[in-house]
Amino acid sequence: MPFTGKATYSAGPALPELAEDVSDLVGIISPYETPLLDALGDPSRSASSTRHEWLEDALLPNKDSISDSSLLDPVNETQFDVSDGGRFRAGDQIQVEGKQELMLVTQVSGNTLTVIRGYAGTTRSALANGQTVNILGNAALEGDERPQARFTCRQRQSNWTQIFTQSVEVSGTDLAASPIGLADEMDYQKQMRLRELLRDLENTVINGGQLISSPQGSQTVRRTLRGIIQHLQTHVYSVGTQGFPQGNDLDEPKINYVLRKIWESSSSTVDLIVVNGFQKRRINGFLTGLRSFGPADTAYRDQVSFYESDFGLCRIVTTRWVPQDAVLLLDSSRISVLPLAGRSFHYKPLASRGDYECGQLIGEYTLELKNEAAHGLIRGLTCQ
């Protein structure tokens, strides 16, 4: 029998020679979309150091709280302690939140205020420890000397850069061959690894954490960036938090509660609600019971892409990387994902020591999240 070069299992008249029928497209099922990064857009600048810093400031506070558990006559008491007396001046009109009574501050001594009760003919109400006191404004005396200057100190905030990298290696044989569906094996591998790096960047921007000690990293300590969730402290709410709407399921009262709290304490305009697939279905369900359809309608639409409330219009972004029990409420104008200058994702060819070509995809990025009190987070929601 003449030599054919075929193995015995592929030879013989019972197995006719068939032409291959293979599509020239490669199908990819793994998720690689980056919805949050797409919503934030490209930054207008780059970071210039591994420690990226920015400045934040705030106006002088116009509210405080009563810190006095020894009020003898809550309705008629003219002296009481507050948490921070430095926020008050003689001549301030003040009002306990939720009460109609006005009071006028006549003297400030440390954290003790002396006030005129029932100012401007208002009805006195009982004071209690822990009540919030709003400062309406100060009434100066005509011809009086200037008041003592008061100011706030700008705060320096920072985050560290993190290096994202993948290796690419293709044998000389693969480079020379003509693979189905590809023009160049090396370019294909670069594209695949870059998709993985972008996916990981979005995941890290949301969930990443940073070392408390030695965050700058070293040859033995890896430098990581602090993600959005770890930045947030002021407006973090979960089921059981005092005042937060009850129930484990995401609903409109919960979203509106957080939006209102952010609005009350900041000039932020939340414009992104970032959720995973499960919580997105909960948001779609806000309108399920209110939809109506005509006899000619053949399509059932069950999607909410924007949520508009008294506190702004929010685009809803669905990403796989938000924790299942969480909802992020973000002001995109205060968030940037910055590359270190000259270190955005790029390919670096490396020297080959054999029958292959190799290189490295590298990118170094950090997250700039300004004014963490301008954003919100809900945790502990039902996620199954």
C-alpha cells in the first residue's frame, strides 16, 4: 500500500475526503464590555505621579447639633451646649430642624450658646439632646466692627496608580501559518489581552482596595488603586440604617432617600445609577404595574434607561462588576479614570530568545473621585 501520509483512522474508502466548512469569524462569548468606563469617558488629562493628588474644599458649615443631656427646662432653657461652638457667632438666627421656633444667639462661650427663646414671636418648643440646629444667617449691628475672619482649610486627597499588564507570546510557526479567521495571530492575541485588561480596569475601579500601610508599593509590595466603593463613607446606607426605608428589595423610596440625602448636604447632581443585572431588573419593575398596552401592540417593553426625580436625571448603567447587593449613585463630573502620563495601555515588544515573538501589554491607571460626599452607595439588598 503506497504511503499517503494519513493516519490509519483517517484513510480508506469508507471516509470520503470532505472540504472543511469553517467560518472565518471567531466567536467570543466572554464578557468584556466596560459600561462604566464608557459612561465616564476619556479623561481630559493624565496623572503625573504614581501618587495622584487633588484638592477639595467646603463652605463654612451652617448646621450643628445639640450636645447637652442635662437640659433642666427644655422649653424655657436659654443656655445649652452644641457639638461645635466655633460654628456660631453672636447675632446668628438659629432654628431646630423640624421646629417652628426661632432663636437668636446672644453669646458664644466655648460650646455653650446663650440664646433668646421664641424670637420674633415664634412659639417655644422643647429642646432635646441630638437635635439638628440650622444656622439661618447672622444679623450684624449697624456700624459695628468687622467680625473675626473665619475660613476653611482645603483638603488634599490622593490615590495611587496601579499597573495592569499581560504577556503576549506567539511561536514562529503560528506567525508563518494562515489561521482560519485571522489575518495575524499576534494582533489577535493583543486584542484579546487588551480586552481582558480593560475588563479588569473597570472591575478594579469599582471594587479595588488599597493597602493602609505602604500603599506606594515596592519591589515586593504591589501598588493598588482605591476603587469607588472604598472611597465612599458619608452616604453609605444599608437595610436597617436609621431613617433608611425598610425592606430588603430595591425600590423607589430607597433611591429617592439617598438622592435626597446627597442633595441636602452637597451641590452634587447625581447623574449615574450603576447597578448589576439583578438590581437593574428591580428598577425596571418600578413601572411594571403602570404600563398599559393597546390592542395593536405586539411588543412588551420592560426597560428603564433613565430615572428622573426631583433631584436630577440619572442614566442607569448596568455593569457586571457591581456587587449583587449594591447600587452606586454617582456624579460623573467628579470622577475620572486617569492614566499615568505616557502609560495608557500600549504594547511593548520584548526580545525573543527562541523561535517565538513576545511582548507585553502595559497600562498604569488611577481613580480620581472628588468629594466623596457627592456620591452614594446602597448595600445589603436582596440579590437572588
